[in-house]
Amino acid sequence: MKELDGRIALVTGASRGIGKAIALKLASQGVHLVINYLRKRSRAEETAVEIRKCGVRCLVLQANVAKDDQVEKMFGEVEKEFGKLDILISNAASGVLKPTWELTTRHWQWAMDINARALLPLSQHASKLMGRGDGKFGGRILAVSSLGAVRAIDNYAAVGASKAALESLVRHLAVDLAPCGVNVNVIQAGAVDTEALKFFKNRDEILDNTLKRTPAGRLITPEDVADVVLLLCNNKAKMIQGQTIVVDGGYSIRA
């Protein structure tokens, strides 16, 4: 019997890329899914079709995670449909790619709201629904970050700063939620060739340089990140708390 069979997971930004890979990986282990999207419902529904092929339920919900009222409504739907939540994956991300001297307060606030601040209300609502199962699984909250949280990347100032704030918030949430049996961690992913990377003017250069510097000899994939999510949701990982797990094939250890 699969350890996570019958659990309920909410994945934000799950209609494509890393979020979709995470949702499908969890579904393959018998986890029922709530997939959140912002704009393209058709794409989210296509993902839901793939998820349901695993024999699990899937609820599709639109919400801007930067809007507290929409987040509250989303969790109301989750509670109505499932009555509980076991796993929260905060994956939705956005931001403006500009050099620092071109950034406006609006650019900065947009990145911070979606990439960092959103985790706070998401976690507050999620933790209230966790621990309603068999008592052996308090809950898991995982956030997806990037190497830009600790490295300077061209035109990545607003997003990188928001990811750094996200990682700091994870540590504080981990301390507060540990007594409730909820594990909170963050996955810091290296360069992944997703649609988001197409917005970088130097995309090809980033991918080429990353490949050359990665000891593993290949770029990481959304599935690589999803595999680590699965590991952290496993009960054997219950003493991993408040940590930043780097998934980059060894890229960041090179001088």
C-alpha cells in the first residue's frame, strides 16, 4: 500500500511546469489533488485529466494567491470538497525581469506578494485543515524557490529577493508549526527549462552555462523537483524541518 494513498494535496500554479510535475507525481502515489491556476483554465483542466487517470480525485480552482480573499475562498472549497488537507505545495510564482535601476515599487511589490507573502495566508489556512486524518500524519508544507535566492542573476533582483524572503519565512513557519506535527521546508531548484525561462533574454546562454557547470552532466527537470517533493512528504522525512533542500545536480557547489 502506498504511504500517501488517500492524502489530499493542494498545489498552486499546477497547470504547467514544476507544479504540474509535482501534482502528477503525488497523484501517482494515490494522493487526491487540488490544482490551483490563475489564467488558463483549459490548461488546468488538461492537467486534471492526466491526474484523474491515476485513479484519484482532482478539484480545479482558480485563485490569485496574492489576493487574500481569493485564497480564503479557495480553502473554503477545499474544506467543502475534502474536509481536510494533508499537503500544501506553494509553487505559483511571478515577477518582472529587469535590472535594478528599472524596477518600480509596483514591480517589487508584485514579486514579493506572489512569491513570498502568499505563503503566509496559504500556510495559515492549510494548517487549520491539517491533522484531521489518522493522527499519524500532521501535514506537509513545501515551497518552491530557486538558486536566485542566494545568487545574483542578471535581471533577477526582484524575484531573487522575493525568493530569499520566502526561504526565511519557511524557517519561521517551521518553528511555529512543528508542535502541530506540520513539517515546513523549501526546495531550491536550479535552472529548469520551463516556459518561465523563455522570458529571459539570455535563456540559451543560461542553459548552456548551467549544463557545463553541472557535475551531474545534465539539466534538472520538473520531475527531479517532484521526486524531492515526494521524499519530503514521506513519513521517513518527518524530522526534516525548516530546511532548504537544493536540487541542482551539484551546480551550486562549483567554485
